[in-house]
Amino acid sequence: MQRPVYLDHHATTPVDPRVFAAMAPYLQGCFGNASSASHAYGREAAEAVTHARRQVAEAVGAAPDDVVFTSGATESINLAIQGACRAHKGERRQLITVATEHKAVLDTCAGMAALGYRTRVLPVGADGRVALSELREALATPTLLVAAMAVNNEVGTVQPVAAIAEAAHAAGALLFCDGAQALGRTPLQLRAWGVDLCSVTAHKCYGPKGVGALVARPEVALDPLFFGGGQERGLRPGTPAVPMLVALGEAMALAEAEREADEARIGALRDQLWAALQRDVPRVALNGGWAHRVAGNLNVSIACVDAATLMVALPDLAVSAGSACSSGTPKPSHVLRALGLDDEAALSTVRFGLGRGTTEADVRFAARRVAEEVAKIRASSPLWALTEAGVDVQWG
Ligand SMILES: *Cc1c(COP(=O)(O)O)cnc(C)c1O
């Protein structure tokens, strides 16, 4: 049986063969412990970790000393937010975040109530961007940290990270940026932009799952969440996962080196997909703005079509209904709700995530199959019949 066409690159990406080739030797002969510098095995592992650290730093415009290796973005987010809150002994008791952030950010901020921090969640416009005027107003309350993502995982919105950092710093707050979706999709210049803390993860940029980094300027006060052998500046002790770190470094270096070419090619395919859907699927609406959006993302609501039903009808297509993280639960995505969609529209939403392996044939197939199944679902929908007849259907 042929595998479904994969258009879910915001959920995860396949490991690039070049990344696999780079990590493979460290799973076999080069098995040393990077913390054991007394012999050649340890030294060759340590050199590989140093190289990976430099690759990660270069890909995001940071210094090698900024890089703290972790198990992925969720851990990095927790280390950044919890670590900053635990280290802070002063009067700044507010955290500011944005309604469209990943659950790992929203729930970590909310969890800091136990340490006496109040979280303010900023709204976004219909284009998914945070209003800087609202941020500045919120910063009138003494704030420890602002948490704002670089690229949204559902609608692909690119936030004005440099401007957010400037506003945060003007009020004496730290900026944490969740950069999980940014690598290979939009440039990150962390030092130049004044980003204090940034999470990245390999599996969103063609590396393996379970490895990432917190890029944290050494002068930012953080308390560790784990204690042990002192590795990673004492912020993330434990024996370095050498093959995984090699893979992270290689994946991020490739993603940055090929970003512009990838984005141009993928963007052209995404535009073809959108044109085909608009032509062949009546009443399809784009979610989020068009101007500040990564090339591979298309997020659409299809009137009178339950997205979960559509997914079942499309076993030959790997796309996501609403957020991947909340699929399985019938709750509408908090991101789509924040963009102003009602529950019906949010539950009729499909996210396409195009990537490095996506071809023109994939895109044509996807548009054709979606159009076919939408037509079938609508053929048995009384609501669609009314809508087509021009009746103004009152939702909910
Ligand atoms: C995938 C993702 C995460 C979680 O990353 P893991 O490495 O899977 O823990 C966090 N934030 C965003 C925006 C993501 O897309």
C-alpha cells in the first residue's frame, strides 16, 4: 500500500538523509562520553558536541556559549520560563504571553501562579499578530518576562520578534521566544534582536524527535530544573546525547543554509494549492493573514464540513484538523479562537504544512482529493443545501 501524502510538516518533519548520515557514526564506533576527556573516545565525542554547539549558534545568530542542549522545545520552554521565575527574587511578578502560543508556553506560564506570578495573555488581530501598543500597555505593570513565539504552528504567523524584544527591554523585562517553528522558515538573529531566551527543536527542521536547545545568553539568571553532573552550564546536567546533538546541529545548519531556496520553492507550491482549493472548493476561507506567514503553511476553514469527518475520508492524505496537539479532542483550537473564529468555523479547519519533500504532484493530489471528499460530505448535508439555497444559516 502506498503511504499517504505527507502535508503535516508543522507537526513534525522526516529526518533528512544528510542528518542521518552525520549522526550515524556516533551511534556506532564513536560512542564516547563527551564528558570523559581522558581518552580519544571521549575527546572525539566532545569535539562533535562542540561542533554541534557552533552549528546551532550560527543558525540562530547567537554565540556558542549561549547554547544549552535539551530534549526539545517543551523542555527548553520550561527551563526558560520556570528557570527565570525561580531565579528571580525581585518585585517583577507579571509574565506576559500571547493567546496563540503553544500549550507548552501557556501552561508553563499559568503554572507559575504557584510561585506568585500573574500571567497576562495578550490578544492577537485576525492576522495572528500581537499589537505592540497592547504589549507596551501591559508592560506598565512590572514584568519579569514576555513569552512570544517567532512562528505559529497552526497558521504560520511570523511575529515581529525584534520589536517585541525592544518593547520588553524598554520596560526591563526579559524576552523568551519560542523558535520551534522558525528554523528553515524565517531568519532568527537572536543576538542582534536582543532575544534573551529562545527554544528550538530538531524534529521541526528535519532532525530527530527528542533533541533541542535553549539558547540563553549567559548573563540571564536561570535556576536549573534538574541537578547532577554540571553539564550545560549546570542548567541541564546529564551525559550529552552525542548522536542527537550532532543531528540537531546538522539539521539546523542545513535548514538555515537552504532556507531561502526551500521557502521560495515551497511557497510556490503552497500558492498552487491555495489557487486549486479556491477554484475547486466553494466557500473555503483562509485563516490568518497572508503577509506575515511562512511559505509552507495553509490553514483553511471549509463551510459545512466537519474537519474530523474529512480526515477520516482522506486516509491517503496526512493533514491536520486544527492543531495536531489537540487532535483527538473535539475542542476547537485555542489559536483559531484567538483569531476570532467561532467554534463551527474552527472545527471545520484543515491545516496543510508543506515541506522539503513536497512535490507539485503531492499538491495537485491533495487539492483534488479534498475537493472530492468535501463535495461528498456536502451532498449529504442539509445545512449545505440551505446555505447553497441562499438561506442565512444561523450557527450554534
Ligand atoms: C512542536 C512545538 C513545540 C514542542 O516541541 P517539542 O520539541 O516537540 O517538545 C513547541 N512550540 C512550538 C511552536 C512547536 O511547534
